[in-house]
Amino acid sequence: MIKLRPVSRQDCRLIWKWANDPDTRAVSFSPEPIIYEQHVKWFENRLDDANCCFFVAEDSHREAVGQIRFDLKDKEALISISLDRKFRGQGHGARIIELAARTFLASTDTKTIHAYIKKNNTASLAAFKKAGFSPEISVLVNNQPAHHLILAKE
């Protein structure tokens, strides 16, 4: 069973570790490694931003599985997710996306959640589709081919 908890300052290094995982960097729209000091500044800004909803997903043993974040603008949000390497390929991504998106839409006045996924990231594409995101539209993000998927509040 997956549960979400708000990110805390103590999660900074863990989230940096997940963000710098080579497989995560390979499917990122900014693939270069992240310097820790820059991450700390970014992380602190996210925590202080009222338009950012940031969570850690934990399993039934309270082990951190991954992170999921919503960045709000008006009544729309951009979603971002990453998983710890040892939890990939087990269906956790779709479960976390579905749980977080459903909870987020129910508790905010957000109308639409947008996901942008690099074309070569087939695992994320499958997870978002399984979590109910659609339709798949081809776009460019940072001059890189990507999928744009949405989930709208019913």
C-alpha cells in the first residue's frame, strides 16, 4: 500500500539522489547532473512556494519509494515524479500518480494536470496512461520530442 506525506527539509538529499540517478537524468529534459548546492536552493524554494505541492510516497513499511510534485499556475498543474531505483518496474509509478493526482484534484480547485514525458521514456508513458492520463499529443519540450498527457477534473 502506498501513502503520501508532505516533503520535509530532511528529504532534500534523498530527492537530490533520486534526481541524479543516471536513468532519471537520461529521461529528463535537462539531462546534466545536478550540483547539490543548486539543488538545495531549488528545494528550499519549492518548500516555500505556495504553488507547489510536493510529496514523498512511502510503502507499507514507511520506506520512501519516490517523490511526486505538482507546480500550480492558475487552475492548472504540472506533474513531476521520480522513483527510487529499487522500486522501478513494479507498478508503483502508476499507483503513486493515480493516488496523488486524485487526491490533488479533490483537494484543490485545479482543473487540469499536465504531464510531459520524453519520447524514449516508455515506462513513464505507460504509468501515466495506466493512471488515467490522456490523450497523447506530440510536442517539443526544450527542443526534444515529448508526449503531452492530461488529466482533467471530472
